[in-house]
Amino acid sequence: MNSVLQAKRLEEFKKSVTNKFNIYNSLFLTLPYRHIENVVMLVPLLFDQCEKGLKEGKTPQEILEIFFTNFVDIKDERERLDFMFRIIQYVERQVVLYDSVEDSAFSKLQEYSNSLSIKDYFELVDQSKNWDKIAKKLSTFSARIVLTAHPTQFYTPAVLDIISKMQSLINEDEVNEIDVTLQQLGLTSLINAKKPTPLDEAKNIIYILRHTYYDAIGELFQYVKSNIRAEDFSNYNIMKLGFWPGGDRDGNPFVTAEITRQVADELRLTLMKCYYNELKALRKKLTFKGLQQDLTELNNKLYRAMFDAKFVIGYPEIIESLIKIREKLTTDYHGLYLDDLNNLIDRVHIFKTHFATLDIRQDHSKHYLTVETVLKKNGAIKDHLEELSKEELLEWLLKKDLALNPADFDEDIVKDTLINIQQLKSIQNNNGEDGCNRYIISNSEDIFSVLFVFGLFRWCGWEEKEITFDIVPLFETMKGMDASEEVMQTLFNIPSYREHLERRGNDHTIMLGFSDGTKDGGYLKANWSILKTKETLSKVCKKNGIKAMFFDGRGGPPARGGGKTHRFYAAQTKDVANHEIQLTIQGQTITSTYGTKEQFIHNAEQLLTAGLSNNLYGKEHVISANERKLIEELSELSFDKYDALKKHEKFIPYLENRSTLKYYTKANIGSRPGKRGSKKQLELSDLRAISFVGSWSQLKQNVPGYFGLGSAIEAFRQQGRLEDVKKLFKEVPFFRALMMNSMMSLAKTNFELTSYMKEDSEFGEFWNILHDEYQLSKKMLLQISGHKILMEDEAVSRESVKIREKIVLPLLVIQQNALYHITQNSEYKELYEKIVTRSLYGNINASRNSA
């Protein structure tokens, strides 16, 4: 972004966000919150003590001791704990207020942005007279946003309503109403009283579908359609929604076949409510006699379909009714309100009867167990699958017919897997094929990850020619990515699987995971491996006449594959297949990046323009052989450093005993356990990436977002090759995007918070290893970028991070103090544990993408 534009944007940010937040924050002083009056006055003092104390090298215990002795005069430990709980409650609400203020300023800030909207994009096309090419690409291009149920999305619908209301009040500067709404916020619980079920999680996200995405996608489609200069534009898939809550059973034993069915029904019933409400508004306009019977009939069917899960009205039936109404409107009533009716017709074409495609996801090991159990029951093996040769196993999976009855099996997971695969037919019957047509396999590392699922479909009563499902391998570990080329080529060589692909339009979706990749291979190596894997798989698919569709597991923070999404897609090389962009939206990114209609439309446009500009504008990104060699070398050097850290004897104990890791599962955030499996001894491979990355984030150490980069670049510097890395940063968008994401992780890091650990007899040495690499990474990244400070080119993001970190600093000091007292076996250990658990919420929300 040029410096003039950046300065204007920063000026607008200070006016519309910083100043407004300070003004509305002062309203907290007068709020009639129970037991919280003096807290409001004292939080600024506590922040001041925290900031000063950490700079002076004081421990969190010392900082709080000084605060309680000199400013509050509370000597009793139990009373101090009560006070700390009240501070946490207050900080949580400050975060909600800040979210509301920042989101309300979104449109104003966009006026000073150089990001490419669809409107800008069309203007570029206009200048180059390239309409044929763009119209052709837009008629087939698609972006799929897949909403996941990862356990960092936990604002309840009640709080989301308050945030939404606050945004509009802030835009109107309605101070009195804001005052009342802040009172409402003070009396509304921000956290779940009990752990949400997978159905609760699904309903929370379906709420956002209904109240934000239904209108946002409808409006985005209308905008493209009316500007594309193609009379017959009908790419209703230009922006698709995917849905994981209720279908993603990987590591979540609470997602059952029954839950999957209930969520599929909930999606359809909610969509019928959207259609019914829109038709109801339309009926107030279409008051013409000749339309009344048709309108009433459709109205009654939709009304019934939105309450009764057993009453299903199909997509063809809704469309036929609306087209019949449109014909009469055009013929007999001069087409009055035709645009309004067409809008509804377009939305029905977009969402059909499914709203969002419910994906099924399960870990490969569970299918292995299921296939092994089935074959044991059918006498093919005594105990283990290894008894069969590869050829014999393929024969069973691809040729032999079995008729399975789930009731014949004792193990819950086996029974449920079979019930679920059998019921997918009825979900498709109710919601349409688009409602559920993808089965994703985590930890895919060989051909059987895909073929076990193919075989289970056959054995569960699906005719081979009627398997209306894409089977999607998820290559997420280094081993999986290394094997992926051979796996896909072997699958393409299997006649029955190849025929299945032909029936699926010769498309193959392949998912590449970031979360576990980063946890496994470190930041640079994981991301570089993913790009190389995409290039290789693009080639393999092309050679076999298959269209590769890449599905990216992109979390909120860079360490889980997140960061700036547009920057990531715009930096893909020309060797990566670019037919469709597919990505997961995880955790609080659902509300922070796609939470309002304006944000959703803007960020959806960014996905489309990033995908399209790779095809049409600018030079295509090519990474030369020499540049590849350099990135390869850097990735290996950084991996060696990260791998040594992973193998350090204190790595897992440090996370278990000095971080919030074990408290993620105690917080009523998500329905999912913090790790896969139930082994007593914690292993890194079983640890969920969310709690792994989140724990580093709560410590403000953000290790997975940069660890190893400093050492790698320093090794180049010592060899006199620093200029080579500077050149990479300047000339290779992919490398630059990664480095800038790492700088964001570093900007959210604060080792002062845990500096007391350097004296820790057990973990002092380990803390120093982390701290040294942080300092080195920061120094080296500033050197190669030529920047004086982190996030230098992103002044507004930097300012936002600064304010958010400031809001939660007292909360973090309280959290660290509690973690210390837990290790000292305090008589109030249980209360300190509650403090740690409770403090997770505000910090996660403040980070927005928990980098």
C-alpha cells in the first residue's frame, strides 16, 4: 500500500476506531454492573502496573502483590481472587465493545484500501477490453468457504446480536442507546454455561448463515450478474458454502450419525425460514388477484417445511412455482416488482434446499478399524488386515459385495460409521445432492485412505454407479504430502475408481492441511511443502485428464495456515491448478473476517479477484529453479531448528505444565476434546492443532508461527548470502506472504509476560531457547524486509493489534499468576484453575485470529 493511502487509512482508523472506542469505553464508568463499579476505575491502573512491572522484569505475582497492596488494599487471597474474576469479566466486555467499534468502521476504512473489489476488477477489464475472457472465466470459477466448528468460535447468538446492534448504533453515534446496550452487555453472560454439543455449535453457525450469509451471497451474486455484461450469466456456484459442524467427526466422539442427520435437517429448515420470510415480504408487493393462489400455495408449503423435518419441498418444486408466478407477473401485470422476484429466484438457485454443503470428515484410522472389523466378521481375516496381501484387500474393497447390518457390530465407532454411510442417501434425498456429497479423510497417507471409504460405500448398500460422493484425501502430515503423488497416480490407474471419477465429472478435490502440517514440519517447511505438493498434484491430475480442486485447511492464525487470505491466493504459482478456491474458515475468523454482510462481501470479493487475477492480470508467478533451491535450503534449516525443539525433552512437559493446554478442554468452548484418542501419555501427533497453537498464543510466545526462521536466515547471513534472502523477499510473492504472516505472529508476541520463567529450575533453559529464537527471528525478518518495525506496511493492522494487546494485558498477567499458583499447590488451586480457564475467552476474542 502506498504511504499516502496508508497515512489516510491510519488517520481514519484513529478517528473511527481509536477515538470512538475511548469515548464509548468511558461509558463503562457509569454502568450499573453488580460488584464491578470500582473495577472499572482500577483497570487502567492495573494496566499501567502490568506494563511497567513487566518492563522492569517483575513477575506477575509481584505485579499483582504491589497492585493489591498499594492501590486496592485487599489482603485476603480469597477476596483477591473474586476481584480478579471481576477484572476478567470487565476485560471480556471491553473486547466485545472494541470488536463492535472496529467492525462498524469497516466500510470507511475500505475507502482507503488498495485491495481489488469486484467493481475495481470490472473497471480493469473495461480498460483492457477483455470481457470475453473474464465472462468465460467467471461463468465457471468458484470459491467455496467452508465453515468449521473449531473451538474458538464461541460468542453466543445473544452476544452476536448485541455486537450487530452496537455496530449500527456506533455508525449512527446513538450515545444513549449505546449506553443502554452496554448495560445489556454487562448483564448478558458471554460464555456457555455448559459445554456445547455439536448440534449447539452447528446452530450457532447456522444463525450466522441465516442472518448474514443469506443476504450477503445473494447481493454479491446480483452485483456480479448485473455487471458482467453477459445476459445469460447463471454461475450460481460462484460463491459456495460448506459446513463442517455435525459432519466433522475427526477426533470428536460426540458427532454421531444422529447428530449429522439433525444438522442436515436444521440447515434445510433454516433455509426454508429465509425463503418464507422473503416470500412474505414479496407478497405485500404482489397484491394482484391472479397471483394469489400460487403465492398462497407456495407460502403454505414453505411454512410447513420450516417446522416439520418430515415435510420436504424440493428445489425443482420451489423453482417451478416461482417461475409460474414470474410468467403471470410478466404477462398480466407489466412485470411490476420483477427484480424483487428475480432476486428470490436467484437465491433459490444458489442455495437450493441445502443452504450449505455438509461435509463428512473422519480420520483414516477409524476407517481402518471399521474395515478390519467388517472383514473379521466376514471371515476374510482372523485378527489383522496385515493378513491380506495388497491385491487381496483391493479385491474385497473393489469387487466383493457384502450386505452390512450395523446392528451386527459391537464397537460404537464401527456401528456409527456404517449407520452414517447408509443414511447419507436419505440426507441427499431431503437436502438434494448438493446437501452432502463430500467425504474427507484426515491423515491420508496411502491409497487405502480413499479406497476404504469407497469400499465401505459399496458394502453399505450404495450401487457403485450411484456413489454420488467425492472422496477427498486430506494430506496433512509431511509423510502424507511426500506420498501424495504416488497415491493419486495409483488411484487413477484403478479402473473402477477411474470410472467413479468419470461419473463425478473428472474432478478430484484434494485437501492439504495446514494445522497439522505446521505442527509436524514447522512454519516454512510445511507451507513450502504444501505449495510444491499442489504443483506436483496439478501435474499428475492434468496428465490423467483430471481437474484438480485444492481445498486448503486455513485456520485463523498463520501457524494454522491463516494470515492474509488474499495475499496467500494471489501469490500462488502458475503451476497450481486454479479452477476453484476452497478454504476452511475456522474459529473466531468466522465472525471477525466474515461476520457482517459488508465484511463477508468484501472478503468473498477478495477471494474471487485473487483467483481470477492469477489468470488474467500481471505476470504469472513463477519461482525460478535458483529461487526454489534457496527456499528449499531455508525450509530445511528452519525445520532442523524446529525439529530439535520438538524433540527437546521439555517440549511436551512445558506445554502441559506451563501453558493453558489442559484448560482448553475444561473451557466450554467447543464440543471437541483437545486431543485425538485417549492415551494417558500426551504425544504431539495426538494433540489437536487448535489447542497446540492456541496454547502458544495464550503464552504470547506464538512459537509455531516463526520458530526456526531466525536460525535459517542467520545461517545464510553467516555464509554471506543475506542479499539472496532479501531478493527472495522482494521478488517472490509466495515467500514474502509467508514472511509477512510470520511478522504478524511476532508482533503479537510478548516474552516479557513469561520472563519470570527464565529462573525456573525445570524450564528456564527451555524458555531461553524460545526467547533467543524469537529475538533472532524478529531481527532477521526486519533485516530481509528492510522494515524498521514489524508490520511496517500494515499500519492499521498494527494499530489494531496494539490496542487489542493493551486491552488484554491485565487478563494475561492474571492468567500467568494463576498458572504459577497452580504449580505451588495453593489451597485455592481449584479457583486458580477456573481463572485460567475463564481467561482463555477474552484473550482468544481479542486476538481475533490467535496468531
